[in-house]
Amino acid sequence: MELNERAELDSSQVNDLGSSGGSGGGGFNLPIGGGGLAGIIITVLLALIGGGIGLHSATSDDNSPSSGGTDLGQACAQSNPDRFKNVKCRNLLYVNSIQSYWQQEYPKITSGKKYELADTNYFENRVNTGCGAADSGVGPFYCPQDHQVYIDLSFYNELSSRFGADGEFAAPYVLAHEYGHHIQDLLGTNAKAAQGEQTGASSASVRLELQADCYAGTWAKHATESRDKTGQQPLFTSITATDISQAIDTAEAIGDDTIQKKSGGSVNPDQFTHGTSAQRKKWFSQGYQSGNPENCDTFGASSL
Ligand SMILES: [Zn+2]
């Protein structure tokens, strides 16, 4: 994967909250796997890594302005030759690419509806969101209440050290998966799935997660076509077969069965919320090979 040095990034799509993204709040209340909304919005990943996740309502004193973040417009300006050494700028480019793709693609799958941009928020340790407060242990997630993505970038280190998913392309895959949940939110798929079963091998939750993986695959297929803020420059100059296999390895590494085994337990499909390694790999690949979100119908699929 090569990033285009000449691309102009749109820093308005990412907020760097620094370490002040969350000032108030108490402990976590809802265990993941308990189902409900929490099970749906949480990504991929960290359900089991962090040992648990939960969200509680933000309280009024959580509204203090955030501070401590970087001015990404400046740090990631094209005039800075070192910008792509900065993980924040690389991830800003990924977010720009994913949203550039959906701006093109979303109208095609909705008879002309406009894609609504969703911000990504970088935070450290703890953050207050429209879905309540969360800490880094939950992993990256999409909050349907405020329609934003949240990520503590140190998560990528954990992905590498705990799951051996250490290719750089793991990062855009993770973000593209989260934006997949935003697409589901815009399409109303989240809301429909919230009525269904939340855990188990063919639950609505698993179908949502696998669909988000498939959407990540369709983005990956078209990522080199995505354009920068000016519309003139591609964001990526190349994405290689190695990058794609890194995304597939990541999808595989964070399957529920693999995580359960690594956590020392036996595999229990009743607790699956995200799909097995084989399923995650399959659906990412299906998205990638077809390049078409309409081939991501995990709800209509007879086998997952
Ligand atoms: Zn997810």
C-alpha cells in the first residue's frame, strides 16, 4: 500500500479528542454479549479482548470541551513531508478514502440517496459519546445515536500484539468495517436487526457484523479509485495483494471462535456475536471479489 504524497486530506472528517475525550462518568454497566444495542454497535474486535464493554448514559457534566488533540489540518497538510509517519494522518487518509467511496457508491444502492458523512473521533483512554461513555477496552466502535466512529489508535498495537494482525492494512480494514455500520444505520438495517436475536451463530448480530466485513471488502476493491478533497488526486497510489491478504488475516484473527480459543476457553457458538474466523474471511472476500455492496446480503443468505 502506498499513500499519495500529493493528496490533500479533509481534516474535517476526523476529530482528535486527545485524552480529554471523556472527563466524567462512572463504570460500565452492560456486558457485551448481553445483547441489545451494545452488541450491535461494538465492532469487531474487542468484545472479548477488553474483558467486557458497556455503555452508560452520558451525564451532563460530560460536556466539557475536549482538549489535548492535534490540529490535524496542520499536522496532516500536504506541505508536511513527514505526515504519513503520523498514525493520525494515515488514519485520516483512510477515513477520507472510505467516505469518498461511499459518496460514490451509496446513491447507486439507494436509487440516488445522498451519503451522509460521519466523523471519526480519535480518543485516548476514555470518551463520551451519544451512546454513553466508553473506554479503550471496548475497541473501535460506531455509535448509531450520534452517527460517529470512535477509535483509540493504540488499539492497532493490541491487534498486532494479541492477534498477530500486524499489517498496516489492518487499520483501514477496521475503519471500513466501522463505516459499514454507518451504512447499515443509514439504510435502516441496524434498526431492523435490533429486533432479532443478538447472540448465536446465525443471530442478527452476527449477520450485521459479517455484512460490515463485506462492506469493508467492497471499499477495499475500489479504494484506489477514491479521491482526495480536491477530487483531483487519488488517496492511494497502490494497494497490493499483500495488503488484501492482511485485511483477510485480520478478519480471520478476530473471529469469535479464534478469540474464544485464545482466551483459553472452548468454542461456544451460542456466544458468537461477530461470526467465526472462516465467516469473517468469507464475507470480506465476497465484498472484495464482487466489489458490489448488493452482494453483501447476509440477512438473505441461506448459509453464512
Ligand atoms: Zn462491527
